[in-house]
Amino acid sequence: MIGLILITLGLGQLHAFSVAWVGAWLPDPFIVVAAYAALFWPAASLPFAALALGWSRGVLHTESAGAHVLCVWLALALVASQREAFERDKPSGQLFAALLAALAFCGSAWVLRASFGTPVTAGLPLLVGALCVLPCAGLLRRAGRTARRRL
Amino acid sequence: MGKNRWAGGAVAIACVLSLIGVGPVRSAEEWLAPALIPLDGLLTDLLPAQEDREWIDTLAEPAARAFHAHGKAVLGTVLAAATGRTTLLVPVLGADAEKHELLLAAPQGEAAGAGSAAVEPGAVVSCRGVLLGFVRELSADGLRASVSLLGLPSLRPVAAQWCAAPGGRAVEVLVSGSNAGPTESQRHTLHMGSASSRVVPVPGQLVSTRDVSALGDHLPAGLLLGAVGDRGTELHGGGWMDAGGTETPLVPLLDPYSQPLAALEVAPGSALTARATTARLSGSTAGATRLRLDVGSRRGVQRGDWVVQGHLFVGVVDVVAPFSSLLSVDVPRGALLVMSQAGEVVAADEARESWPSDWEPARGDLLATGSVFTGGLVAGRVAGLDGDGIVAQRLRPDPRLDVTVIGP
């Protein structure tokens, strides 16, 4: 969990820094970490993974961490429930998982904003960020194997 | 598995508490922020320069003028203090609608050379020449004054008068508060009674305090209390029901809860003391309406403190954790000043509902703000108008430069 937090914070800080130079459309790599957790994290402790990812993302975006945790939780639960349907070790399977997670995150963020008025940053950068899975496919596969051995 | 289920339930409850904005939960969320510091220091210094600095320097002087004019308007044209006392512009720190009270920053101790306490219980609190209430008590450290607002039934009656025409004979009355009924609109209302004449005032007639110093009450004369309210339905055939012998309701002229500044009766020579801390903004976290500071309660930062960068308004501290704090970039309600290119200053929020009638800002007008401790500050410019009100173009702070956190 600590690893998830540190990776999310580090990637998020680098993303925010890059956005200041490049522009707001820059792909958000957060969804890659979310896809990894959804595909390889033990199902029983998925709420803790959602807590780590959502809290870190909430802190990065200076928004309600609770709202982010709920969005991540829904995205992880949705992808994890279809885990066996994806070819987890293949880039295409990881890409579909990341896209599904991004769509679920954006949808739940929209619902929270509409119902509670709580802003949750989501949108195109997150959806485009799913493409970042492709160059990271090998890394995700190895990290997944490590996670399955240790957790 | 059972343990995980309980933990999952606890996480879900914490999420809901965070979602509805429970203060301690929002503060606890910030405990993760120190983990950002190692990379933040490195990345912030490498961020691109902000191009707004030139604008801020140009607009600093007009913003200072706008706040000075606004401060003078809040102090009012009538001296709202008894003989031997004076008025001081102070910030409103909070409000308690249930108790019908305001909390003001107060100068501490004895005023130099005055030989009396800077603020005394019963001191007059006003805004724009309108009497808001009286100081009920001071905090133990003397830095906060609780103010009971007019309308409380327990508050002292106020000697007042109304006059149909300038130079005419004034009708003397007593104004007191009441809780006429159980509904919110019937609580803390003002009424006038014990009139010296049976002449009935017309709706909208202004009522102000009168000089009764001969009776030992040193409440300054000429402070507005309210306007005479509507007397109800018109009778058949024209005319109004005779209000003689009954208490006449007064409509307040100001909403006391939306005023960020007030004029407080103090001993001459009294001054507020400010607390200031330098800090850095986090450059590697992104937020549309919030920014993060690298200092928190350990450095004395408190909720409601203002954050400035030179002459630029950056925000107001909203969430405080031990080692970091979050600030809202929105200008506090009632504190936005719109200055036209002709130099006219209007205190109006971005929403249309707060605008004076027959007034509309123009594209390019200066958006300024300020507090007693910071003076006038630049907030931005009017980029345009839409159905809701002002579309503001806010000037952004440079995260590579220090900011100052200022509070009472």
C-alpha cells in the first residue's frame, strides 16, 4: 500500500509539473496504476488499494479524498469483477482494463459532482492516459507476478 | 475476510464524511501532504515563470485606493462612537446565526495614553453608518469580541427617532428586538414602539438613533437602525389599518452576516496586531479552486488567514493540518470590490444577486479586495459577464516566490 501511495504521488507530481509546461491535455498516468491494482491486487484487500490510490489522488488535486476514494473503488471493483475476462498479461487486455477503469472513474466523478457538488478532476487526460499502459505493459506484467507471489 | 469487511466499511464511512466536508476529516486527509515535500521543492523551482507580475504591479495602486475608499465607507460618515472614543475598522472573523452573534477581531489591552481598555463590553459596532449591535464580551486573551446583533430580545432597547422631512419634527421611539414567531423569518426582528406621537410612518421611512446622553446613554446619534416595514394589506376602499398603539416592524438595511468588515468603538490610539508567516505554495499539486501551502498549524496558521504575494490576493486558508494547509482561491463573500475605469468602487460579489440595482460592471474593470491587515490587493479583472454574473480573470501567484500568511 505504501508503494502504491508513493508511486501515485510521484507520478501525479510529475504530471502536474509537466502540465504547467505542456498543457492540460497531457495524458494522466494515474490510470495505469489503477489498472495494475484492478488486475493484480488481491480482491479481498481491494478497498485498501482504493484507499491508497484515492487518498493520494485527492491530496494531489487538493480535492475531497473521500470522493476520489469512492471513484477509484468503483473503478477497481468493476475491472476486478471482470478480471478473468481480460488477458491480464497481454498489452491489449491491460489497455481494455485501463479504459474501463477510466470510464468508470469519469462516470462516478460526474455522478458525485452532480449529486453532491463535489469537484473530482477527471476527463480526457484520464481516458488518454489509458494509452500509457501500452509502453508499460512489460513492467505491469512483472509487477503483477511479484504482487501475486507476495500478497 | 471478516476483518477486511469491517475495514472496508470504515473506509466507506470515512469517504462519506469527507464527501460532506466534515472539518476534522478534511484536516486528517492532509496528513499525507508531507510525503509531497521532497519532490515538490525540486519541481516548483523549475516551473515556468508567471506572466501576470507586470499586471499586478500596475494594478496595485488602484487596488489600494479601492480598499481605502471601501474602508472609509464602512466606517461611515457619522461617528459611530461615544464622546472620547473612536472607531476602528476590524475584520469579521465569524458568525453564529443561532445566537445571532458576530465575532470580531479586537485590539488588545489598554490603548496607549487613553488609560482605558481598548474595547469595552457594550461598545458600538456599525457598518456603513448602520448600527449592527453591541459587544457582548471579549475573549480571555482580548483578541476576539463577541457582538450581539440588533434583533435579540435580550438586547438593550435603543432610543431612536424618525423624521418625515429634513428639519421637521422628529417622532421619538424605542427600538427593541423580538422573536415574534417560530419561523426563521420571524426570529430576531426589530420593532419600534413607545412613540412620542400617534403619527404613523410610511413604509420605507428610515429610523436612526437619537441623542439621549442627558439620560446617561452615550450611544452616538444618527446611526441608522432600519426602515419601516410594510403595514400589511390595504383595506377595502383604500387606506391602511391604523398602526397606532401597535409595534411597527423595522426592515434591516444590511445583512450583518455578509459583511467582512465592521466599525468598532474603541479607545483612541488602539490598533490591531497582525500575525504573519512566510510560506511557499506547492507547485507540483494541481487544483482549480484550491492551493496548498507548506506550513500548517505548527507554524501558527489558522483557518481564515489571508494569503498574499506582494500586492496579489492568493486565497484564504480553509483547511489546516500540522504541516500543510489548503487555501481557497475564492475572494470571501462581501470582500470583492469592483473598480471601474472612472475610479468608481462598488462592493459586489461575482453573483448578480449581490449587485446594486442599475449597476453592471464593464469588461476590463479591476477586481480588488483587501483586509485590515493586508490593505488593498489585486484579485483580477472582469473578463466578461454571463447569466450568473461576473466572469473573472484571476491573476495567478508565482509558486516560485514566497507568499505571506496574515491573520489576527
